[in-house]
Amino acid sequence: MIVTSQIGGATATPDADEALSARLRDLALVELDVLGGALVGAYADDVAHTLREARTRIAELRAQLAGPDPLNVLEATPRQRASDAGHAGAARVHDRLVAQAEAARALARLAELASALVPKLFEAERRR
């Protein structure tokens, strides 16, 4: 039995990322040799759907990585960085770098899990 789920979207959270990761891991555990003809087709459809969800979420995470380089603060003069405004800027830079690191880790995790499913999708499509 194959169960599909709706995960991701513009409001995806770490819990949704974990649920999508778990779904990708679960699908990677399926042995195609054990599935019958109709189940192989359902499995292929489920894998394709889940990979589309992963692609959407990966694109969202890439967007979080885009934008100006937070370390452009290094282009400011030492005097500007030492000012009160510089202190507030340091907090913004810190927060932005932390957010980018979290997005990069989530993106890498989803990309790695998705990469394990692509060959299975191709094989399942071949067996249909």
C-alpha cells in the first residue's frame, strides 16, 4: 500500500522538512522486486509526487540563500562597525548567517535524500 502526503509549500517549517525527509527515506527503502505490476506503478507515481514536493522545497530554500551577502559588512569601515548602528548590524548579520546555514543544511539533506530516489523512479518507470 502506498500512501501519499502533502508536505511543503510556502509555509514549510522544520517539522514539514522532517516529514518530507522521512517520506523520502521511507520511499528509498522500498524494494521494487517485491512489488507487483500495479504496485510498481503506484510506487512510481508516489515517488514522482514526493520528488516534486522536494523540488519545490529545495527551490524555496535556495531563495533563502539568495540575496546580498551578509558579510558585505566587512566593506564598512572599522569606525562604522564600531558604532551603535554597527552593533545592531552585527546582530542582523549574525541572524542572517544563521538562517542561511539552516537553509543550506536543510537543502543539502533534502537533495541527498532525493538523489537516492531518482534511480528508483527510473527503474520503477521502466518496470511499469
